[in-house]
Amino acid sequence: MKPEDNKPAIQEDDSDAPDPWDKRISDTGCFEENQALQICHYDTGDWRQCLKEMQAFRDCWKKFNNDTRVHTVDN
């Protein structure tokens, strides 16, 4: 076995590449609203305390016609 065979493979640094989930949310036009909602839930641990953020996300979602672009369920 050659010494170079034991070297770890060089991995490319893709830290600048956008996360696929973030890109999908960004494409909806509601990235900031989604981020605020996620942060609220993380901070409180309770979706019921994030009704203002949830409504802002819903309003944004409808503003950009995402309700017709992707299948969603509204009760």
C-alpha cells in the first residue's frame, strides 16, 4: 500500500452553496416571513405563540400566488 492511499479524499467546500430548503423557500418570495416564523417557534417551542408570524407568512404566500403554484391544504 502506498502512503498516498491512506490520505483522506479532498472534499470541496460548498459552504457558500445555498441550502436546497432555503432556495425553495426563497423562490416563493417569503423567505423572511418563513425565517421569522421558524425563529419564533424555536424561541418559544409553541406554534400558538407565533400567530402573528404565521399570518404574515400566509399573507405573503397568497401575495405571491404560491397557493395556486403548489398544492396546499387550507382548512
